[in-house]
Amino acid sequence: MTLAVLILLLLGGGLLAWLAERTHPNLPRWVALGVVGISLLFLLLTLPPEQLALATDPRHPGNWLAQLKIDWMPRFGIAFELAMDGLSLLLLVLTLLLGLVAITASWSEITFKPGLFQANLLWTLAGVCGVFLAMDLFLFFLFWEVMLIPMYLLIAIWGHENKSYAAMKFFIFTQASGLLMLLAIVVLAWQGSRVSGQLSFSYFDLLGLSLDPRVAWWTMLGFFLAFTVKLPAFPFHTWLPDAHTQAPTAGSVLLAGILLKTGAYGLLRFCIPLFPEASMEFAPIAMGLGVAGVIYGAVLAFAQSDFKRLVAYSSVSHMGFVLLGLYAWNQLALQGAVMQMVAHGVSTAALFMLAGALQHRLHTRDMGRMGGLWHQAPRMGACAMFFAVASLGLPGLGNFVAEFLVLLGLFAVHPWLAAIAAVGLITAAIYSLWMMQQAFQGTPDKQRTMPDFDGREMTAMAAMMIALLWLGLYPQPVLDLAQPVLDSLQALATPLDQAHSLVSKAAPAAGSGL
Amino acid sequence: MAGIWLIPFFPLASAVLLLLSAGRMPRQLAAWLGAGSVGLSAICVASLVNDFLADGQVREVTLWTWMTVAEFTPRFAFYIDGLTVVMMSVITGVGFLIHLYSIEFMWDDESICRYFAYMNLFVGAMLLLVMADNLLLLYLGWEGVGVCSYLLVGFWYRDPANGKAARKAFVVTRVGDTAMALGLFLLFTELGTLDIQPLLAAANSTWQVGDTLPVLATALLLGGAVGKSAQLPLQVWLPDAMAGPTPVSALIHAATMVTAGVYLIARTSGLFLLAPPTMEAVAWIGLLTLLLAAFAALVQQDIKRILAYSTISQIGYMFLALGVGAFASGIFHLVTHAFFKALLFLAAGAVIHCLHHEHNIFRMGGLRKRLPVVFWSFLIGSAALAALPFTSGFYSKDAILLSASEVGGIGLWLWAGGLLGALLTGIYSFRLVFIVFFGQAHTEPDRQPGWKMSVALVVLCALALAGGLLALPLADVFPAARAHEASHAIEYISIGTPLLGLLLAYLMFLGRQINFDRAADSIAGRRVRGFLFSGWRFDQLYEVLWVRPYTTVAHWCRNEPVDRVYNAIVASSQWAHHKLAALQTGELRWYATSMVFGLVLLLAVMLRNAT
Amino acid sequence: MGGLQIPMEQVLALAGLLFSCGLLGLMLRRNIIFMLMSLEVMLNAAALAFVAAGAKWQQADGQIIFLLILSVAAAEVAVGLGLVLQIQRRFKTLDMDQARRLRG
């Protein structure tokens, strides 16, 4: 029941925040902060700690950390089925923590309809939590949409100068790919019913189906597209710079910190395990897209003059590493990918919060009009420096652990691909330091006055710094949480070079499928 | 000694405290916290050295396991052997002196707190680098010192030129670091561990001398070493890195960080010995770099740039030593170089400090009487740099040249090249001394160095003079070197060459008996001078090869070329929309007519299908 | 039954003729009043066909549909004339080619 309560808490909290606006315009943000805080405490306190280290068999939901199944439309085999394992837990905690950061980041930024704003924020969080928990594919799709629409509203109502374009682009990209996923879900369930004689949308029933290779290939592609658009992977990333740039600070934080992770989560949880052969067949293409994203994102990040756009492109680059890690499909790379999801969530959220703070103070995002800000705001400068070096992968911080593990794992499978992806480490240094130079270093403008970070902002920043240091110096708790899940998922699919028999069977079909 | 972890802990903790104070700490406290923490580390190191020399035991300390993923289990663990002890002594000892000097040098700077925070962070990271028992922790220190170098080169951030130099330093070394990271991937994939000692053992049992894989792995590691130690082809960043405060140049860009590459190769010497082609490459890189940098140093005008090129050149000697297998000599030269180059930089810093931040040597002159302490320090430093007999530099450089001469085949070339380098070193180091301290005064000093600067200079003078007598405890670290049995002729030539350099410098720059002015002012002479002055035009070459293509591509792509595909989809659907919308004329009769014809058409089709 | 027996074909031909007249009127006339009248003619043509068919097969359905058409036509005229008044007031004309504000 815990899981349903968690989602209901966020949904209901959103409603409450909306209504609270009538009492006082500043009340909604306190309500939102309280609701997310309570949800986080609730999640952590109701957790059975002794089960954390248990291996979770993906086929049997009974021994997961928490699980819930209520019949919804039994006629179609659709149930309200939620389940949580270590991976979901990790991402839920990240979601709620970044939810707190997002609310803090937009503390005084929103003056128009603050209640509705906070409500949309909480509903997005509810949708994301649902996505990380849903184990019924139909329900998963439902939450996928629940996550999308409030986010669309956040951008479309509270965004910046070009908001409707960005919001519409975001919506169309996500929706179009989401519909492909819905199609794939239906096809998969229908195929499943032909095999087992019973229609079911449950993840646990659909795992391990032996599908016709050609059907599996196309269905996998539907899932893959939906998730890589969200991730986003090159070349489906173009919605992201616009959406991030135009979104209000909290929206950018949520978008970069969590929503992107739903794509990676979907690939890891659904796309690869449901279609192991097809996915492994597809892996070289996916990894190629990953490498392209790593380099392309970094080059474009360097070319931007808009602070937020730069950070947005750096996300494209970093998520390329996730894609690489997932499709390299060995323990090191998978752990690296999970680590990257967490570390990138924190570091990019912090950078977007910084960008938002700068825009709030200077009314511009154009780095050409910044420069020498360190002089006026040394605390902001120091925070920016910290997260800039985190994003370029300084050892001792979480992002390094992630990228190193991904590349180490990838090297064992595709050394050349790893070598090309490693160029991303150089390009990351170029854009990160260029950002610091343009915004914070250089000659300060004497006329400009701007307040430095206050206590509220510094608290959020300090929390994220500590998190990154912790992830970088002692990542073991996170690794341990994800390890049993990754082990069990990994058992479902075998990389191609270890499964030559599969190649010969699936290759002709896949080839004609192309 | 149980508290080995305290050694890096002191500076790191002090850095954290200084950073947390956010510049509000009183400058007295900040300065003494910064210098004191390094001093404490130095005391701990001294006690460690004492213990180590007594028993010669290798010490291993594990703090915690960094992460465990499959077989990948790097730890936060230290491995202390003779090499580590030597490096730690240099880092904390010279480091402390430079910190002490910095208190005075940076006293008037508004961000002294930030300065000491970065410096302490650097010392901590450098200690982690040399103490690491596995390559990943070493890499942490490696990147950590890189970032500190970036922060300190760009310390005076208001001048965009400093920022550019800092970024150049970081990005160029990052190129090498990436190669090194790939080397780590390769080593782990092939040998299953990154712990240095097991790794070397595994390499020796798995690979034969001359196999491809060790050559590849060491070549990648060499990439990292070349970047960090400013050797060909990645030497371009070091001269520009002189934009930072002078004590920074002394500590990071002369004494410690830039020699990390030498340390890396020495640390993994077991691996390099399996790869003779890489070893040969190391030697050639060292030789070419030392000559290239020495020639460039001859024509520079900025006192710090001369020293920077001389640093590149001296590290070239160290690489030469490593390449011919004389690891201990390389490390010996690293140590003496740390002494005399730190001394030179600090003395140069004192000159700059006392002459209102003047860098151009031709606007100095005649400082011998005016700044006596600085003059003697500089003289001793230059003597050691030029390897005049009985200074520390003499012993270490002599050992390197001897080792080179004993290698068969290419050895003679290496030896001759090294000798030419020694001659050039004599010329450019005494050119500096003669121009800055003799002759006519162009700028009057407005102050004298205080006691903190003087103490640091005097102690380093003593080390630069007597450092050659140190016996480094490296016997157990490296395979035993052959006993030198060089002929006396080689010995005399080695002694004579720097003296010849000194004489030439005297004749050219003080006595003016040899006058190159006419030759230098001819068109060809100017070209050559310009060529050398720019550091053999490497900057321009890389500008054309890398920087411009990168910025051009970035500029082309800045408006998202991929979006053109999506925009085309949008445009085509808009086009279709307009075409279809034209059918809707708004005329009722047109609608009625089209409906009729539609119906007729439908009926016709149905009738045809029915029959 | 008994009375005048008109052959089915002739009745249907008449209905078709009427329908075509109405259709042509609808398509060719620009005045909305005439268009409405043409519409009435078409409706009645259809109604005639229904009546004839009902008579032929001796079923009440034809007459029922005729009644339905009658009432629909009445309603249509009521609504249509209301619209005509509005159009006259807005466009100051009854020419339907002038009233094309729905053009895409």
C-alpha cells in the first residue's frame, strides 16, 4: 500500500497547494515543501531495511521491497500494479530530493498563480514516481502521460520569452514517441496473449516471452524511440535545449534532474529485458547514438552563449554516457549508467538552479552580458566552479565514478567506441571551463550589483555538493542498492559476443526488418 | 607510524576550512593556517622518513574501499616505499617553504584566503597522487592537481588572458589525461586490477618483453605523463601557465605537479620495462623536448617564461633518464630540480615583487647590489640549473648523461644531445643572471624581501647546493642499475660543457666580446628569433590543427543542424495544410457541387463493384 | 386499392426529374431563397419516391417516411428562413457567393 499512498500523497498535495493559494499566495510553496518532505520521510521510514540487500527476482514480484496489485480492468488484463526494488527506490529518493531542490529553486521566482504552479510541480513528481513504480505496462503509459502534461503546463504558463514554442515542441516529441510506445505495448500484450492464452499487461507476465524476432524487433523499436526521445539521445534531443531554456527554474531542475532519467530507467527496466535478443542486436546502433550524443552535445554546449542552453547540451552529452553504459550491458557499465543517472541528476539540477538564480538577478541568460561575476557573488562563483568541475568529471565527485565505470565497462566490449567516447572528457572540460570564464571570470562590470546566494540557496547547494562528494568518494551504498537489481536484469539478456547462437537465429530477420 | 593518513589530511582539511570561511577569515589566520597545515604534514613526513630509513619497510595503509563493482575494487589506500617517501618529502618540504614565502608574497592580495585554500588543496591532491596504491586513486590526485593548477593559474581571474592560460593548461593536460584513462581501461581489462603492485606482478607474468599490449598500455600512460609534464607534443601549456602568482609557478609548475609524469613512469617502471619501444620513445621525447625548450629559453624576455622553458627542458632530462632505464637518476634529477627550480622561481618572484610586478628582464639589471639575498639565491639556483660542478644539479645531470652514454646504439646520440642541452642551459641560465643582476639598473626596487621570503630562499639555497649529496632510498624500488664505469674523458666533457656555456654567456651578455646583434637583427636572424620566441610555433600549429576546426565546427552547429530535419517535417505539414485549406472556399454551392460529384463517384464505384 | 394506376417507372422518373431540377437549382442559383426552394423540391422528389414505393409494396412505411420528410422540410424552412433573415441583415445581400467567411 505504501506505494499507492506515496503517489496519492503527491497528487493530493498538489490539489491542496492549489487550494492553499486562496488563503495566502506564499502558502502553496510551504505546502509543496511539506508534502514532498513528508513523502520522502514516509518512503524512507516505511522501508524494510533488512530487505535492501536481497536479490530481487524480476520474474517474481513477491520478494521485491514493496508491491501492490489491484485489479483495474481485469477483462483486458490491466491491473493497478506497483512494485519497488532497489533501483526504483534509488530513483524515487533522487526524485523527491530534487523535488525539494526544485521547490527551493523557485521559492520567490513565481508570482503568477503560485498555487497552480506548485500543484503542477507535485503532479509531475507524482507522475515520475508512478513511472518508476508501475509494473503494469498500461499503467506505466498512464503515468508517462501524467508526468508529461503538468510539465507541459509548467513550461507553457511559467516559461520565458519563447515558451509556447518550447512547450509545444516538448509535448509533440514526447507525445509522438509515447504513442509509438503505446502501440508497442499493445502489440506486446497481444503477442503475449497468443503465447500464454491470456491477455495481460503485467511486466512480470510479459518478461521472457519468446517472440517472433521480427515482431520483437519492431516492438523494441517502439519502446526504444519513446525512451531515447526522453533520454534524450542524439538525434532526438532537439526538444531538450528549447524546453530547458524556456522552462522556469524548477521546471528545468525537474526536467534535467529526473524526467530524463525516466528514459534511461525505461530502457533498463523495459526495453532491454523485454526484448533481450532484439536489443542486443540493436546495441551497436544504440551505442553509436550514445557516442554521437556524447561528442555532439559537448561540441554544441561549447557553441552556446545562453547559460541554460549550454547546460542543456551538456545534459545531452552526459546522457550519451548513460546510453553507452546501458547497451554495453555488463556490470561495470550498468553500474556506471545508474551512477550517472544519480550524479547527473544532482549536478545538472544544481547548474540549472544556478542559471535560474542568475537569470532572476540579472534578467538575462546571455553569458556575453555576464563576466566577472565572481567579484560580485563569490559564493555563486564557488558553487558554479564546483558543479562545473563535477560535470567535467573531476575524480572524487559522483560524475567521475559514473563516467569511469561506463567507459571501463564499455572498453571491455568495444575498445574503439570507448576511445571515441573518452574524447567527451576533453570536450566536457572545454565547455565547462568556457562557461566559468564567460560568466564568472573576466573583468567585472563595476555598475552591476547583485545579491549573492542567500541562506536558502546555499543550503540547497551545500546539500547537492555533499551528495556529489559522497557519491564520488564512497559510492558503495548506491552501488549496493542497484547491484541485485542489475544482476537479475542482466541475467535476462546476454550480450551478443556471448550468444552467437542467437545471432544466427535473429540476424536474418532483423536484417530484413531494417 | 600509524597516522600516515594525516599527511594528506592536514592540507585538505585546511583547504576545506579556508573555503568554508568564504573569505571572511582574518588574513593572519588564513595565511598561517595555510602554511601551518603544510608544515604539519612536513613534520609528519619527516617522522615517516625517519622511520622508513631505520627499517626500510614498505608501508601499506588502507582507509576504505572506494567501490566494489564486480572485480573492480579500487581502495583509498596508500603504498609507501622509497619512491613515495622521496616524493612526499619534496612535496611537503619544498611545499612548506613556498607556502611560507607566499605569506609575504600574497599578503596584499584581497583573496589570500582563496589562494591558500587552492594551494592546500593542491598539496593534498599531490600527496594523494604519490601515495596512491592504485592507479585510480593516482588518477584522482592527478586530476585534482590539474584542477588546482587551473584554479591557481587563473587566480587573478579579472584578466581574461589569465583565464585563457588556465583553460589552455587544463585542456591540454586533459588530452593527456584522457589517453591515460584509456591506458587504465586497457590495463584493467587485460590484467583485472588497478592496484599498482599486483598490476606490475600480473603484467610481468602475463606479458613478455616486446608484446604489443604492454607497448600500447605504456604508450597511453605516456600520453598522460607527456601532458602533465609538458613534454612534446603537449608542452605548449606550461609557458602560458606562468600567468599565475609566482609561488604557484614555483610549487606547481616547477617543483611538483609537472614532474608527476616522471613519477608515473617511474612508479610503473615494471610495465615500461616490458615495452622497449615505449622506453625508446620516452628517451627521444625527452631529448627533443629538452633541446626544443632550451633553444626557446635562449630568446625569451619574460623572466618567468625563461624559467618555464628551462623547466620543460629539465623535465626532458628526466624523461631521457627514464627512457634509458636510469629511473633512479631521473628521480634524483626530479628532486634536485625541485630544489633549484623552486629556488629560482622564488628568487624571480622576489625580483618581480620588489620591482612593481616587472617581468621583462631587459627592464631589470644591476640588481646585484640592490637585492643581495635575491642575487645570491638566483646565482646558486642558476649554477645548479646549469649543473656547475659540485652543485646538486651537477650530480643528477651527470648521472643522467652517463647513463645515456652507456646505452648502446642510440645512446651516443642521446648523450650528445643531452650535452648540447647542457651547453644551452649554461648559456640561457647565465644570460638571465647577467642581464638581471649585472649591468645598468633600469628599474629601482621599492622594497626588500622580508624574513619569510628570505628564510625560504636561504633554505632552498642550501638544498640546491648540497642536495646532490643526498642518498635517495630508491635501491629497492627500481631494478639495480649498472655501476657506472665511464671513461674520464666523458667525465671531463660533462664537467666542462656547462662551464663553456657560462663562459659563452659571459662573453655574449656581460663582456660583449661576442656580438650577435647584427646577425640577430638581419631578416633571417629575426625569423629565427621569432620562431624560437614563439616556442617553435607550436601554438600556431595547434591553433590551425585543433582550435580553429573545433570552434568552426561548433560555430556551424550552434543553431542545431539536426533541428533542420524536424523543421522540414513541420514545414511539409504546414505546406500540406495550406494546400488542403485552399479547398475550403467558403462557397456553399461549391460544397454542394463537390458533395454531389463525390456521391456520384462513390455510386459509380459501388455499381462497378456490384456488377 | 384500385383507382388510378400509374406505372411505377413513370412515378420514379418524375421523382428523378424533380430531384435533378432541385439539384441543378441548388448548384446553379446564387440566391439563398432559390437554393432553399431547390432543396424543398429535392426533398419532395424523395418523398414522392417513398410514396410510390409504399403504394407498390402495400406498406405503410412509405407514408410514414413521407410524413417525416414533411415535418423535416417544415423545420428546415423555419430554420432556413431564420438564417436567411440573418444573412440578409449581415451581408446586405442574399447572394451566397458573397457570404464566404468560412474560407480556409
